[in-house]
Amino acid sequence: MWPTGMAALGVDLKGRIPAKDQCSTGRALGRLSDIGWGNRLRPLLAENAPDGPVPDDVLKAAVAVLADWARSPGGWAPNVTDASPRPVGVVAVPSLARPQLVGSLAQGIATIGRLPLLGTLTYTGPDGTHGARRSNSAQRLRALSDAFAVSEELAAALAASPGPVLLVDDYTDSGWTLAVAARLLRQAGGEQVLPLVLAAAS
């Protein structure tokens, strides 16, 4: 469901998100509140942490999550009953704070999974920024509602590779970034959007 009151904020989104615009249930390597991978991910994703390529151990663990996902019910491994179509490519969510981390994560997953890296969504906010802040859902969605765009190159790649795509990001909190990104990809021709992130907030 879109948050209530979006019309008052100048955003024409209301009610249930249409099925044709939704993302599918995704996966995360860990929760930031947990021990285990949470302990590994918290310093990597801290606000003052330096950006850099995804560490090898984190990439390998993310690939393991992806492999387990493929083998789970509804996954795309060949031996799965009622298997879904295998993803046809990888799309990255753009990151201002950690572009190397997210870019290398998407590239690493694409390389190891033998999938094409279809591209990255682009920012359309002033100076390439967007205004998502820690606030209520309606305000977060308003800040994100027109913050991304699908470039002509990415749209062409989606058209040339019909099927599910993996949407890769470093972190999800409210889920609205993934929801907005998935909606754009679905509207650009993506048949299904499967989010994969390193960390979830809770």
C-alpha cells in the first residue's frame, strides 16, 4: 500500500500498489540489529565509513544468499518444483554515499552469476541528489517519488532481455527506495523485480 495523504504532498500515488508495479519479496544478507552478519555489516555501512569495493567475504556471502534463494520454493534453480524464470540480468540502485560498494556488489553478482549487468538507475534530483530523510513514510516517499529515472540505455537493455531482474542495493530501511525503483523498472518493461541487499534495518 502507498502511504495515505500523498495527494496533499503533491504526489499522485494512493491505495494499493498495482500488481504490475510491485517488486517481489527480496533477500538480505543480514539485519543490522543482529549478531553475526550484522556485526560485519554495521561498520561497512556506517555513515562515516569510507566507500570502497565490496569485500570478498561479503560478496561471497551475498552470492551464497542468492544461490540459496534460487534453490528455495519458487526459486529458479532447475530442480525446483514450479520454478520461476531465472533472472536475466542485474540492475543497481545508484548510491551517492557508497557508489563503489554498490557498483562492485552488482558487478560481482553479475560476474559470478553469469548474468549481464544491465545498468544502474539514475538520479533526477537537483545535482544528482535526492531528499530521503528519516521521517514518516509519506515524507520519505515524497522525497523518493521522482528521484530516479530509467535511462535510454537501461530501458533498451530491459527490452532486449525480457524477464526477471535482480535489483541490488546496499541497505533497506523503509523499503520505499526499492518500491519506487521496482515500479520504474516494471514500467520500463521489467517482468519481475527481485531485490537483493546487503542489510535490512530490522
